[in-house]
Amino acid sequence: MRPASIRSVRLLPSCVICLRKQTVANTLNAIVPKNAGVHCFGLIFLLLAACSAVPCPTANTSVLTAPRNAQSPPKVFAVYPITGPCTINISGYGYFVLQNDIQTSGDCIIVTGGSVTINGNGYSIIGDGTGTGIKIISIGGPSDIERFNIQNFKYGIKVEDTVTYLTQIYSNNISNNVMGIHLYNDNNEVRNNFITNNYYGLCIEIVSSGNLVFNNYFKNLKNAKNEGSATWNISKTQGTNIIGGPYEGGNYWDDYVGIDTNGDGLGDTDLPYNKNIYPGGDYLPLVDVNPPTISMFSPQNITYCNSSVALSFAVDDISPVSWMGCSLDDQANVTINGNTTLTWLSDGSHGMIVYANDTAGNMGSSVVVYFTVDTTFHDVAVLDVASLKTVVEQGYTMRFNVTARNHGNYTETFNVTVFANTPMIETREVTLTSGNSITLTFTWNTSGSAKGNYTISAIADTVPGETDIANNNFTGGWVVVSMVGDLTGGTPNPWDFVPDGKVGGADVSVVARCFGSSPQTGPPLRWEPNCDINNNGHVDGSDVATVARHFGEADAQTPFSSNSSQNRQTFVCIRKPQILISPASLSKPRCSISSL
């Protein structure tokens, strides 16, 4: 008797399995203690881990056995993940559940026990084009194979002639094999399987008889090869079939050319379907009665500023699609071959619907998508604000590049204004035709600006008729206005260019290192715009002299705000007047230091 379907099981402490590794045979066995099974209610799970973590034994085999004693119901089995060519041998009774995908070569699972149910649990076993995915050679009882994805073997499932009990194969996806299912024995039941893209979908050998095949989906180069005997349908039974129809009966064959005349989803002409399955045949072949499902991706329920809009959609159907068309604004259908572009759309509101017809005569349609075309819009924007420097000495100049664009359909004349925090730096008037951009260079003279941090931003004035003004404003980075000669020193890395409120060795060093550089020079010279104090496009003697002239000076106002919790020092510089002006009488400024 087959075990009932199992949803959940709580394992008692006595249900723990015993694993032991035989080093001589170099195989991995999972053995259930003889006295443990009485507490597990006659259920067994095989947790087959993916071949991905632990090397496969040298023998390339994992042997899974269970006691053949009805007084000791089977228990839980577990196999460590294995890698490379490996065959899993199942011997005994029980319910086995796959817990991971397996990718291997040769035979993957061989069943030699009896009364075995193997549940693939929706996972895949994938081969290399050789061997068998699941081979049944059991002689001890019926076997069930369910919920596997089986791909790329010579035989997806093979039942040998040594099997004398019922084998049920159901709810599997079997694809891309030479033979999907190969039957040598008698009295097999094959149902509810998707058997696709194999050379042969189902092969029944001459020695095989008494087979029942129904409610399967066949789409293969050759759907079946029958040299034995089989029944290919059950009587008409109400219930959802494998392709969503209202009745079960036979199978879905992708090469069945008959039609359904009464809408019950079962073929009424060209009966029986017997292509390669005579004698006999399928007297109730399944016919698709569900219309294609159409999903629309474009257009969407928005306003488009262009008279050309993409038409993008997807059609999902069991049967091949024979025709597609679309209708704009309830006009006559226009035949299309797939995704396309709607052109020359007029301004205003529109509605679009897509239709599809399949080879079974079912017509499907998408929902109506409403959208608007408005090619008469106004929209200007600031795309970028780029500062060439991050430090500028008070009283000197620096430049900014501001990129503006006209997204609209009309030529626009508008102002672009640059700000350093709140104060305005400069305003420029620009004229741009539709779809064009311009980069403007602004110069900031910091003579009237206090030392400190400044955020640079730019705004494009709103033009008449413009509704999208979110992109008219763009905020760039920040710039420090520092005392003359103070470029860096606020961080351990002088090339961070964080002023520290005094002119010291770090400032002299970076300017000296960049001496002679410009945007056009390369290594070994190093170009840093911050070192170009006078903003003339290259670091020259004037820049070095400026830093040297102010060497040793400090300012109580430190422009850079540090997040450090350590005490900072304020440098207050005091120059004493000199009576005698001579090299011997010149002295350095004396500075007092106070901690904040």
C-alpha cells in the first residue's frame, strides 16, 4: 500500500538516523537502527543534498538502504552533498524526498527496493546527455515517482522489465532527453506530466502491456512510440485538466489537428489520435479552450511628449499563437507580428488594446490602456553643476561649469543663475532649441565673500507653460573660501585639500609638487586646480610665491568645520612693527596659541 501524502512530520528524538562511513568500500551508507522506526509512524524521508559541497566517494555511489522488515517502519535518511559523477542507489521501503538540485553524469537515481515513493519536491536532476535520470529495477513492491524536473539524460525515467509491481509516474517535468519515459514492464500509470522537447516523449516497448497514460502534456519531436499496449485516456471526468480545461480524458498532443465542437475541452474530430500509438489511440485528446493571456508593458497610463510610443506586450498560451493585432481608439484591428512602435499619434487621450488568437481558435485580449500624448510641452532643466576647485583663497576667483538643457518642444530663452549658498554669483541668459544642451562657465570673485563653506547651486528660470519644474534646480558640491595660502592641512592627507586655518609646510609642499603643471601636462607633473591660486590655468611661480609670502600666518576663523571631537587650536597672528628694515632685523611673526 502506498503511503499517504505527507504535509508535515515532527520527528521524535528516537528518529535520529545513524550515519557511518565505510572506509574500505569507500561508500557512504545511511543505516536506520532496527529499534528506532517504531516511533516514526511508518514514514520515511530521503533528504538528497545537491552534488555541490562534499567530494563524491571514489566508488561514485551513495547507497541508501532500509530494513525490509514490516515490523520496523523506515526512518529518515540523509546524504551529505556530493560533487561530480555519482549514482544514488535506493534500497528498501519508504517515502523519499529530494531536498536539492543534483547535477551529474551517467545514472543519477536507481531504485532497487520495493514500495518506494520518490518525491522530487520540485527540484531538478540534470545530466550530461548520458545515463538515466531515475531508473526503477525494483522487484519488491510498487514505486511512485513524483514532482521531479528531469533534464538532459539519455532516458529521463526508465522502468526495467524486472519490475512486476505498479509504477506510477506523475506530476513531473521531463524535458531535453533522448527519451522522456521508457517503459519495459507492465501495468504502469503515467499522468499529469509535462513531457517536452525530448526526441521521444514516451516509449513503450513490445514487452510492456497494461499501461494507462492520461492527462499528460506532450510536445516533442516524436511524442510517443508504442510497440506494446496502453490505454491513452480515461472516461470523461469533470475536473481541471493539465492545460486548464474543464474535463479530464486523454492527453494534450501538440500535433493533434482535430477540434473541439462542443466547448468541453476534448477533441471531437480526427479521432482517435493515434500518431505512433496504434493500435488503439487517444479517444479524448485534450484541446485548449483558454484564450491567450496578454500582458501590456507599453504604453502606460502616463503622458508622452513624443508622437511615437512603443507598443510592448507578451502573450502566454498553451497553444501556438496564430494571429496578433491591436486597436487604437476603438478603430479597426491592425495585424502586428509582435512588439512595434505606434507612430504619428495625435495630441490628446488614446486607448490601446492588443488581441491574440491561438491555433485552437481561442481569442484573447489585453486590458485597455489609456494614455495621453502632448507634444506641445515646455521644459527646461539644469543637468549639472561642476566646480573645478574645492578650495579658493579669499579675494581670488574660481570657475564653475553649468549644463542646461531644453527638454521641451519649443525654442526657449531663459536665465540660468548660479548661487554660492544664498548669495548670487552670476546670471546668464541662454536660448536653446528643442532637445539641445549648453554648458556655461561662470566665474566667482570671492573678494566680497566671507571665509567658510559654500554650497554651489544653479537654477533655470521657469518658462511660460512649464509644469515640470523639479529639474530646474541642481545642487552641486561645496567649496571652501579660505585665507590666502591656506589650501590644506585639515586632514592627514594633504591632497584632500581641507584647509586648517593656517599657512604651513603642507600648503607649500602641495603647491611646490604641482609647480609647472596644467590641464595639458601629464606625469611626473601633477595637476591640481586647487593649487592654481590665481586661476590662470597653470601652477606657476606666482602661486608658489603667494603661499610662501603668507607662510606662518594663521587665522582665528577656520573655514573648514571638522567633525572631530578633539580640541582644535585657533592661531592668532600678531606682527610687531620693525623700525630698522634690514635682513638682520626682519623677524617671523610671533603667534599666540589658544585652545578652543
